[in-house]
Amino acid sequence: MHIPLIFSFWFMVAAYVIHVLDESLLGGSFVEKVQQHWWPDYSWTKFFWFNTGYFVIMITSVILYDLRGGDWVILPLAWAIERLCNGFWHVWWSVRFHEYSPGLLTSILIWMDSYFIMRYRPVAEPIASRSLSLALTIGLLAAAFLLFYFPLVKGRHMRNTVGP
């Protein structure tokens, strides 16, 4: 069985739509939990604009890959890598705080799609090692920013302001 990369990339966008709904509706909401643990001034407006920007970038990347192919695979693959890592962040959150991390449930969809990309990509759609290296670099840098920004940057600020 083979699943063309373009389908996997569009599925990643769809999984992210569901992921944002999960973060908005389940487990007390992502916004509420970020305010509680790290950043009291975090708001629905910030959440909305961050996710809107990410959707624009993801969708544009997928369309460019669909229209041009080749090295344009780098960005959709990078976002798939970042989303894969984000799911592990939700696991960390649940373990660390002993609570449901809004977004954890739908991380399963993202992990499934990541498996499809790795396992069922058609042989006729090779990913050059240079493209894979760049996608890994971009995806891991984006993941590192998202993984550490709330806990380290905003968490440190909150600890300095409120105390331990």
C-alpha cells in the first residue's frame, strides 16, 4: 500500500485542525492551562493568531509542494516533524502535571500520519537526503522553540514574578 505524500501532508493539516479543537475544548483548554502553569497573560487572542499563522504557513507549504514538487517537500515535512514532536510535549505535560494536556488525544492522529509518511510513502516519491536534513533542522528548531518557550521562558518569568 502507498499513500502519496500530498495526501499525508493534507491529513496533517486536517489533524492539526482537530488538534486545535482539542486544545480549545478538552481538559480545561490549552489557554487556561498555559495561564495556570506558565503565562498568566496568555489569551485566546494569542492562541488564535498563533494558530492562524501556523495554518497559513502549513497550507501554503502544502500547496507549493503540490504545485512544484521537488525540494518544496522540505517545509511540509518540517511541519510534520514539528507536529510529531509537539505530541511528545503533550505527553510530557500530562506526566509532569498529572493532568490531561489539551491536545494529547489528537496527537495520536498526528503520530499516525507521521507513521504513514515514513512507512507508506511511494518509492516513486523519494526525499533527497539534503531535503530531509533541512526538513529535520527546521522541524526540530520549530519544535524546540514550542517545547521550551512556555516552560522555560514564560515559566521562568512567572516564577520570578510569583515565586516558586
